[in-house]
Amino acid sequence: QVQLVESGGGFVQPGGSLRLSCAATGNILLTIATMGWYRQAPGKQRELVAETTARSINYANPVKGRFTISRDSGENTVDLHMHSLKPEDTAVYYCHTILTGQDYWGKGTQVTVSS
């Protein structure tokens, strides 16, 4: 069984920064290729924020230039560094991975951007 454990998030004023971290735990015998972050704002669908795969790093257009996704080599962890945060970034952020064809999700962490 794979679990994704998230940390970080919280309340920040517009223009501020936050870092989210996620670690995959469980019976994992290899380095996971795909790990990333999605978010869901109230009344909206869950959407991709950023994702790393074996071949590429992908960012949603609204966060390009402001967010950076990173992974430690050989580790099943993923961080999301968020800068120049805007009120529209307010959402629950979910860690996501795909392992042996199955999707796994974290429980989510709240990010609130407000003055």
C-alpha cells in the first residue's frame, strides 16, 4: 500500500511564498517516475499544478514562472516551491503519483492567500 504524506501549506499574504513537501511511503521498491501536485479551489474541479515525469516537467499556465517543482535524486519525494502567491492560488493542494498503473493521492493541504 502506498501513502503520500504532505506537509507545508498554510496562510500567506499576496506576494508571499510557501513550500509544500510530499513523501511516498509504503512498499515501494523503485524510484517513482511520476510525482506532482494538483489543486482544487472551492466550487472548481481539481487541476494540475505541476508534475515531473521520467521525461519532462510540466507546469500549468497560471503558475509558470512562479512555482517550481523539485525532487531529490533517487528519493520518492517531491516539493513545490510557490512564490509571488496570488489570492487565486487559494486551494487545497494534493500530492499525486502513479505507480504500476494506479493513481495515488495525498489527503491534501490547504493553501490560503489573502490580505
